[in-house]
Amino acid sequence: MRVLLVCCGTGCIASGGLDVAQALRLEISKAGAQAVVEAMIKKTGCNGLCEKGPIVKILPDDISYYQVRPEDAPDIAASLGSQPIERLLYKGVDGKTVLSQKGNPFYSAQHKIALRNIGEIDPGDINDYYSRGGYDALKKALEMTPEEIIREMENSGLRGRGGAGFPTGRKWRVAAEIKTESKYVVCNGDEGDPGAFMDRSILEGDPHTVLEGMAICALAIGANEGFLYIRDEYRLAFLHVKKAIQDAEAAGILGDSIMGSGKSLHLGIVRGGGAFVCGEETALMTSIEGNRGEPRPRPPFPAVSGVFAKPTVLNNVETFANVPVIISGGAEAFKKIGLESSPGTKVFAVGGKITNTGLIEVPTGTTIREVIYGIGGGVLGGKQFKAVQTGGPSGGCIPASELDTPISYETLTALGSMMGSGGFVVMDEDNCMVDIAKFFLSFTVDESCGKCPPCRVGTKRMLEILDRITEGKGSSGDLDRLEKLALSIKATALCGLGQTAPNPVLSTLRYFKEEYQAHVNSKTCPAGACKSLRQLVIDAEKCIGCGLCKPVCPVHAISGEKKSPHRIDPGICIKCDACIKKCPVKIISYLPGCNNG
């Protein structure tokens, strides 16, 4: 029996993954294909290398095809058991094709724990999860005391993968030691960072591993009820988790008696409304309670007083996905991976100006260079690497001088960034760091819950300063004002999201201050990215004098006679780009790194 694993995560669905699966199913159901070899089609979660999706992996041959289209189905069906299809194989930098994912540099440098099953199983089939040791850890945990479970988690050194990196076992112990009838276990699946899709991919591709991790946590702390808080935009994740809960209940794994133990656990799903602030744990719990998602002061911390004022352990998706591996394999085995200060792996959503975009999992201590130039295949188009943003809007921008930094909670924090949930956005020479800081800050301003003035008012004032700077209206004192305001917000905002909101500005001021100074002092954008600081020009030598650009200019900034070169007056031009779109010979463009003249 051959199994064809078709990537049908959200990214590959957008690229036609479902159509590929259907086309393969139709081809293999035909008598001709059936005569060649019996095969089964399985739809899996994200296979990781989103840049090359949809991906089809064939077992037991261990052949992977990339960027597969429905029209490739007949060739794939006909090739089963014979010669692989060269044009669909991965091609390395040397031009040679690679059959197996093991030989693909994107995969070979990874170490998968949280992502161990994704791309290998049908997330909707609980039997597939069983086949890879699913729920064995829960069986083992039922034979352990709560103290033994917590001690194993403490010994593993697992830190929360949601951003703060708080020791997981310590959090569980606090909740376990409080004597009360009701306790809760909550999974934070509300990732809202731009470009982040780590938690979504795990919920879509391996929902049972999260349920198993939550069940083990419930046994450890004495909880009998829990919630998975999932962003409303994550429809596929919601559907897969909902089915996983139903199947686990039908199998006696969840419900009134976990695996016949007499211990109960009922899990429900709460769909978040898309508010970024609900990724903050206290705001998330407030939302679960049916109120507007706003953070609340700490202490008390959730492990003491959380959902409905009861002890609550709240971990994110990736954290819970690590738990079954630790319990089944032991803390000592887990600690051998990654750094001593933070054992294990970290999942990253790699995007931006990089050749291989996608989902990766690497041991802590892997350098930024290894991620970008090894797994990521280098900067897109061979351009010069400039910075990487880690930790989403709450993180910072790390420059090229720090490429050899090993990735850990401590090292990223020392650089003015943070691990965060795992965003990893690469920027090249064409990115303006002032504009990047403005982009992330504008996101925070839009997403602020408005409860505390430092975040509600302070970030808005910071954004106004950045707007002035990128429009060429900055003054000599703006940079000092920007930094003082940022530090004030960090010191006084109510929640972690408000406190970290200034990080993109502070990190870019720290490493790229000369770009800010160029914007303020000479009114130029060195990267040529800020439109207000660029000049739109017509190439006089190539202009054919057709005159088509003149009537579309709303401010009459273009002059010139028919069959003669035309000119744009930079003092009048509002840079609406109408002339660029109208020019038949495409010779109207912006001069990089210049002012308005």
C-alpha cells in the first residue's frame, strides 16, 4: 500500500491543495492506475515549505513533489512504483534534484517535536494519531501521580512558547498546590502577530497532540474543565479541533472518565473575535468569561486566580504540543536538545524577503544565520540582508552584525527583541527601517484595547512622530522625544503587549539611527522606500511624447508637448502613481534615496 500525503493546510489550500488531492483520488481510482499499484490519498496539515506548495509526499518510497498542480495527477499516478517525475522534485542550489525531504536542506537542519506529526498524518483521523504513539503519554500520565507529572515537567526545563518563556512546570505547580473544587486548563490559540502561523498550523495539522497535552496538564493540576481559545479567522483549525474533541470523547479519552480512570475533563472551544490584545493571557481569560477582551492587573496571576477567578493554567498551542513528548520520552531526553537554559526546540514562521518561506522547527541555540542562509535559502533575489524582526509587533529588529547570535530567550531580549510566539520576518536592503517601525507600531495602535493611557495615547503620539519623519517633516528633537516616549510606555503600560509595543522603534533607533537622522536632517530615505521622500521622474531619453500621462495627473504636475519629452514638477506632484499606470512604455519611476527637490 502506497500512501500519498497531500498538504492541505491553509497555505496549500490557497495554492490548490484540495484540487490536487481530488485529482489524485480520481486518477488512482481509475482502472489503469489501480492496476499499477494500490494507493491511498491522505490530506495532511502544513508540510512546512510553503514557498513550494502544494507538496505531495509518497510513502514508503519517501519521494516528495513540490508545486504540484491538478494536471500533474495523471503523471504522478502513472509513475507510482517506477521512475520519479524529475520536474516535480526539489532542486538544490547546484541544480541537482532531491528525492527525499531528508535530502532537502530546508528539512534536514530541523528537529521536529511540536511539528513531529504534521504532514505525516490526516488530522481528521484519530487512528492516524494512534499510529504515531498518540495518547500513549496520557496513558503513562494516568499511572503517575500529579506530583510526578509536575516534577517531570520541571526537570524538562520546558519554557512557555507563547513569548514570555516562563517555566511551564513552575506554573503548573502553583495551580496544583491551590486547594479548590474548580480549576481550568486553557490553550491560547489566538496568535495575532502579522506573518505568524505556527499555532494555526499545529491546530490544523495535529489537533490531538494539543488535546493530549491539555489532558496531561489537567491531571497534574486537578482540573476537570478547559477551553481552547482559537481566532475566529482560523476556520480550518476550529473545524479540526472540534472534530478531534468529538472523536476523543467518543473514544473515551475525554469526557466523564479519561480512559476509564474516573477522572474527567471536558474541553470546549471559544472563538476569538480577532483582537490582538486577546493574545495577552488576562485579556484572553476576560474574553472567555464573556466580557470585552481587556487585560487586568497582575497579581493575582492566572495560576492563582484566572478564568472565573479559579486557578487556571494557560499555555499556548506549541507549549502543549511539547508535553506528550516529554512525558512519553522523559525529561532527560528532552533536555539533550537545544540549550541548557532553554531546552527543546522553537517553531518559527519564516517570511519576508527570504527564498524559502514557511514553517520550521529548530533546536534553541541555532543561529540566526543558520535559519536565514541554511534552512531559508538566503535572502530573496540575492540581495543584501539588512535585519530580521522576531517576536512580531512586540519584538525588535536585529541587524546583520548579529547574524551569528544563537537563538534563545535571553539573547534575543539582550538585542532589544524577543522570542515571542515565533514570527521571523526577514528584511533586505530595500526596506526602510523607519518605515518598518512605523508599520509595526501602526498595527499596535489599531489593536490597542484602549484601557490604559500609556498604550492608548502614548503609542498614538509615537506614530504621529514617525508619520512626520517619513513624510519629511521631522524636526531635530523628534528622535529624543520618540525614545523618551517609548521608554515611558514600557515602564507604565498595564499589560505585556503595551509594555513591548515600543520595541520595534527602540530596536531600530538602536541599530539604524543613521536612517532616522537621514529622514530628519536631509529629508531623504536611504532605502528609497518612503514615497514622500522620493521624486517621481520621466526618463527624458526614452519618453516618446505620447502625452497620455498628462490628462490623468489630477494636479497637472506634468508638462511637455506632443512628440517631445515630458517632465514632472516635483513641487506639485502628489505621487498618486496615476501616470506610472498610464505610461505605455513604462519609463516613469521613482528616484531612490532622494528628496522632493
